[in-house]
Amino acid sequence: MEIKNTPIKEQKNYGNSVFPYVINGENQKEKSEFLLWVQQNKEALKATLHQNDAILFRNFPIQSAEDFEKMLDAAEFENMDYMGGAAPRTQVTKSRILTSNESPASEAIPFHHEMSQVPNPPNYIFFCCGISAEKGGATPIIRSKRVYEQFQNINAEFANKVEQSGVRYIRVMPEKTDADSAIGRSWKETFQCTSKEEAERKMQSLGMEYQWLEDNSVKTTTAILPAIRNYQDQKMFFNSIYAAYHGWNDARNEGHKSVTLADGAYIDDTVMNTLTEKMKEDTVSFHWQEGDVLWINNNTVLHSREPYQGARKVYASIAK
Ligand SMILES: [Fe+2]
């Protein structure tokens, strides 16, 4: 089977690339053949991913988290642990598959690069649909360089200030995971530890400042992190500004106070609201079909999640 793009109506065309690239497996049944094909074509598939920033595999014989894991193993992506991420998740397979963010169905998860608030974020994030929601529940994606361009177009002076300053993220993490919050992952799970001392060592190693609160939650402030990153000579809106500003709202946190410039100033509300409108032009959102697999270059693409109704199971995995 050759690697060829079979467009879906949601796909965007950017001249020398499409977004996402879509490979249709045409419902071939043989799992072992499919895995062999992935293994034999792994370099070409990765080149296609780098050219187009995301690949959707549709109608391939993927029926479980285990199949998804085997596909990633066949492509020889180097697995990465989820240390430092904010989202409540459950480990599904032994090594590399977790549920995607299990935060409440009624809430959208705003656009973000995976783990952009830690010093070494994954190069890749992968999703696989186990159960497609009755309504909603897409995983919208957008090219980060387009967001950077829009950010500049809206207010170049502010954009340059953010770029030069960098940003800090402020988040209160509970002792026990709060399933009612998209950023409710406990500090114990986040840092994979059981004691405050261990957590402190992890936070220090991540360059975070911290303050223990009365209820054993911890208020963390990251080091100054870059807001804009260069990736292969292109500027990316690589940060969690959008996600923190729009999404870090729960019993412990307020989004618009969750991200600051280096000097402590908050992010401009008008810029953020305009950016949200402008991003719609470049957003791709397709309804998940069961067995769909999405490969994303986390350096160049932001992803999000729509609210949904009914059961939904989407698996996630990250790689170095
Ligand atoms: Fe994510």
C-alpha cells in the first residue's frame, strides 16, 4: 500500500502541504500486515508527518488500545512518560497508552501544545479513537505558526513583548485528583510521588517555585518559559498561554491569573479574545471514527477537545 493523501472535507490546503494528511486504509482486515507495513514505511511516514504536521489514519485495522500501541511500537517512536502534565488520565496498556484527558464532558479543553509548560515537552502526540462520542468530542487541531502569525497581526507590540519576556504559569494542584477539573491532576500523580519531600525534589528539578497551602494543595509557579519557539526556522506559538487563560478555571484556579509575563503582568484580554476569533479560520475539527489514529507533531501543532455527549474513549500517547 502506498502512502497517499485521501482528502476529507475538513482538510486544509496550505500550498505544499495539507492539514492533516489523511491515509485511508480502505478497511483492509489483516492486522499483522498493517503492522508490518507501518514498520517498513516508518521513515516515509515520519517524513510525511514532518511535511504536513499531522496524519490521520482512517479505516485501518485498529480495534483496541493494544493495537494502537503496536502501531506506535512498529513505527519505533520512543515512548515518554506523562510526568508534569496537568490532566487526569488513566494508564490503559502496560507501556505507552493512556486515556486522553478525562476532564468533564461538558467542558472544552482549549488549544495547547502537549506539556508545553515543562522544559522538555514531547515531540509527538498520538490519539486513537476507541469510542466516538454521540455528539461533539472532536480533537480540533491548528498549525502553531498560523497562530503566531495571527498573534502578531492582532497586536505586534504586545506579541513582541510576550516573545521577549517569556511567561510563567501559576497553578494550584490538589493532593487528591479532582475529576471535576480539566487541570485537576493531583501533585502526587503529576510528580508520580507519595510524599511532599519527593514532590519538592521533582518541582525543583523542573525549575518550579512552590508554596504548600493549608489543605495540602500546592501552588506552583513555573520558571520563565519561552512563549514563542523556533522550530526549523519558523516561529511557533509554543506555550500554554491560550490553554491557561481560557481553561485553567476550577475550584482552585482562575484562568486569567494563571499566566503572567516575566514582570508579573497579566495577558491582554482584548488580544486573547481576538486571537480566539481569528484561530477559527485555521482550525480543523473532524468527527472521530472508531479506529482513527492521529499522529501530531507536537512542535508545530496545537490540539484541543470539544465538549461531548455520550460515551467517548480516546487514547493518547506521547513520544520523544
Ligand atoms: Fe493535550
